[in-house]
Amino acid sequence: MGIDLVAGGRSKRTKRTAPRSDDVYLKLLVKLYKFLVRRTGSSFNAVILKRLFMSRTNKPPISLKRLIAFTKEKEDKIAVIVGTVTDDKRVYEVPAMKVAALRFTETARARILKAGGECLTFDQLALRAPLGQNTVAELSCVLLHRLGPLD
């Protein structure tokens, strides 16, 4: 009695090595961060690259309220979100903060800019902080901290 394996044997690698999305912008970001990982050796860039590969389930949106709580004691740093930043009407006052994210909703971007903050894209972040200096990466889904990726 043995185990019937399909030709090729067991799957040795289950980690994603490329995004499954057809988004051209995402593919360009992957190309950029692969280069940065290879040439800088920065673990920050490796984390960002890994999160760019993740599925939409594992890149959930983060609300403005959670973002404000996350950046409360880190005003001088850039908050890095691999996902979408959405508006939250429950928040009345938005402090000035620097945020880099894949996407911003129109109202979230307007509120951050009105407060004197900055909304950056990942290519702008790569120019400003190629090694990830003065940045804080936030994993937007709390479940991912506990369970790991839900792929």
C-alpha cells in the first residue's frame, strides 16, 4: 500500500511568487520591489513584496479610524498599508499623517490631504525610503496576525 501521487510528486513550494491579478500597476510594483529586495537586501522590501503577492482576502481595506489609532504615537513615520485606505465617518478630526497605500478612496484621500497629511503610492515610497527607513508597515487584517495568510 502506498500513496498515489500525481506525476511530479508533492508540492514543494506553496508560497506565491507572483500576483495572480492582471493589474498592470501591481505588476510594475512587483517588478520594482523584486529589484529592491535583490539589490538592497532590506527585510522591509521583502515584507512589502510578499504582501503584494497576497490575495484580495489577505489585503483587506483599513478604515481611517484604525489608521489613526495605528499612527497615534508615530507621527513622524510613514504608515505603509498594502491595501485600500477607506474613509470613516465616525472620525471627526483627522490628524496630519503620511500614508503609503495601494489605493485610497476619494473621501479618505481628501480628508488626509485637508488635514495636512500626505498620500503616497508605493513607487513614491520607494524613491523616498528605498530601505524602509522611517516607515511602519501595518498588516491591516488582525486575523492575519493570529492565523497567517488565508490562502
